Amino acid sequence: MRVMMGAGVLNSLAHELDEVGLERVLVLCSPHQEDLGHAVARIIGERAVGVYPHAQMHVPVETATAARERARELGADGCVAVGGGSAIGLGKAIALEHELKIVAVPTTYAGSEMTPVWGLTESGRKRTGRDRRVLPASVLYDPELTLTLSPSLTSTSGMNAIAHAVEALYAPDTAPIINLMAQEGVQALAAALPAIVADGADILARAEAQYGAWLCGACLGATTMSLHHKLCHVLGGALDLPHADTHTVVLPHVLAYNLPSAPEARAALGQALYTREDPSVVLWELSRSLQTPQSLRDLGMKEESIDDIVEATLASPYANPREVTSDGLTGLLRRAWAGEAPVG
């Protein structure tokens, strides 16, 4: 895949379509970014066969089916996905069915544009998988497109990206180069996010956050997901909790659970965060300083849902450095639900 970074690279979009070999593209975005979607279509010109502004969080299968049909009707040979994980996820759903190429233009820091991971939600369950067909052919990181991103979305999407790198550090198929990329990604985001929240116009900090998101997303794309991602997928699919917020709340608690069984990952995170303290507590304190949501309760989860989430998570466990037990997962979720400090 091709990756371009820098202020103003959106203006190179037409050239990227030439490089990828696309002639008829459907622009995908969420409803609140429809104006941006049309602006992107104008940059493309006559090669934009339409704008589909209906991307939704967790990619409901009904939305994916409608988008696939629209792409087929218009004779699209590719998609330009503009936005965060919802738009890019919708592009992946289309590519999975029709094998169309994707050009991604991220406007958040989640990093899903760097992975071959797709997800679809149906009847309250989110299915995920890996397929090289859904990996974007090109990604344009333009920090100018993130200038209107709110402090809350900036923080939660950045913490979401950090979660990708964290799990890559203790994945069963990690590697030395992944370790280095994960450390660099965490370090970049941990420095950039407070700077952006302090000054939303800091274009250099926003570019640094995109750099971190690129690295963290690439780490997730190259390794196997573990408990954190499994749990967040279950929470999102079953309860329709906001994606990035859920990752932000859950990450420190899963990290506290796993790090006693992953000493090398703990050491790597300590280096990335410049600390000898427990990295799970450091990340929890970072998220608090960014004024992100601190509990699953704040996101709308009811306490009585905990047992159902535990059961669904244990039904198809991911590889994980520490055995996931019902008691351990229940305690983790209760702390995350209540907004308590993470405990290993």
C-alpha cells in the first residue's frame, strides 16, 4: 500500500487515483461529514460517481448491504473512504464483497486504515475477520483535515490507536520490528494528544498524532488481536457502545490484567511512556488528563449486562498472554464499568 503524509496532501488525491488505477469511485463518509465528502468529490472531479454519506459505527450489515448495492449500481471500481473507522469500515465491507480498491483519507487517529481487519454487526453481534482484499491501496494523512476534530474525539481515537500498539507488544506473532513500531507509535501519541487538547490549532502535534496512528494501525494489521479487542468488539456489537470511547475505558483495565504475564511488553511500554510506574496506571491517568470518559457506565452500559458480556467474550476467546477466566474478566469489567483505577 501507498502512504502519504503532510499538510495539503488531500490535493494529491487525483494523482493517487491514477497510481491505483481507479476511474469511477464512490466517496464514503458519515452523515456529519457529508460536506467534506462532497468537497473530496469536487477534488476528484468526474471520476466521483457519487457520495454515500451513510457510514455508521460498527458497520451494521444493513448499511453495508445498501452501500454494496449502491456501488454496484454506479459501476464503481473503487471507493474513497473519508473519515474515521466508520467510513473506512464501510469501505472494507464493500471491498470484501466486490473486491473494489479503497483509498483512505483518515480524519481521526484510530488507525484502522492500516489493517486488513474488517467488522460487521448483525443482530447485536460484531463479527470480525482478516482479508487482504480490504486493506486500502493508498492512505492520505492530511493533518489539516483533523483541525475540526473535537478534543474528545481526538483523545478517544488516539487512545484507540494506542490500544492497537499495546496488544501488538504481547501478541503471539509479534516481532522485533513490531515492538519498535509499537513503542514509537505509543510515544508519539502520548506526547501529541495533550498538545492537541491544549491547542487544537497545533498542526505539528496533529501531524505527529497521525504518524503515531499510522504506526499503531500497522502494528495491529501485522499481529493477532487479543483480549482487549475481543472485549471491545463484544461490547460494541451487543450494546452499541461508542467505539473509540469503549477502547479508551477498557484499555487500562485489560492492560493491568495482562501485563503480569507479559514482562517484555511492560518493559517496552515503560520505555515508550518514559516511566517505571505501572503502564496501565500511566495510561489511565493520561486518559483522565485528556478528560475522556472513565467508565462503561458513563457510556450507557447497565451493570446487569456484565454477566452477558463475560459469557459472550469467553465463547470465542482470542490468543492472550494470560488465561482469561470468568472471575478475572468479571472483576475487570466491574472496575471498568464503575470507573475505578485499573488493578492487575
